[in-house]
Amino acid sequence: MALSYSVYDVFTDTKLAGNPLAVIFDCGGLGDATMQAIASEMNLSETVFVQPADNPAYTARIRIFTPGRELPFAGHPTVGTAIALARRRMGQEHSTSFRCWRKMSARCAAPSGFGQAR
């Protein structure tokens, strides 16, 4: 299985500083156990899995995992994923929106200098 991913340092403009985060793209077909195994292997505080949006109002649906369990919501993974999606899809300075676990949703802008890809 080949998956595209990025590792970000959130809340910093310096590589290897800030809060680390893995963002795994285009993983709509992954099951819960596989996502948990990947998060455990990444061994960062959080790993986000980006899935297709189930509502056209959103850019994506995300699921957040620690090495040991899934989280319903977390701050730096949400911000970091917004930055990653905006940069991946539209360049440096755009906004994105997505649905987190269950009914939570977020709309975030991706300002430069707020997250740094490694």
C-alpha cells in the first residue's frame, strides 16, 4: 500500500520545532485498525487521516489518531491539516474546511509561517 503523506511542525516557522504532525492524504479506503497501526508506526503525538468529504460544503473529512487511540478532536492536528490541505490543493494562502469526527466541523485559513513542512 502506497500512501502520500506529509510531516508538519505546527505553530512554528522552523523545521523540527513546534508540534509535530503526520497528515496522510487520500485514505478513504483505510479501516480503523489500519489507521491505528499507521499512527502507531508514525509514533508522533497525532496522525491525521484525510478522507473524502461526505458533504459538499467541506473539503475533506479527517480522523485523528494517537499511537494508542482515535481522538474526536485535537487543536494542532486540526490546524496543521488545514494548512496541509490548503497548501496541497491551492497554494500557500487559502482556506479550507472539513468535518472532524462525528458532527464537529472546522474552517481554517492557512497563513504562511504558521506551519512548516519538514
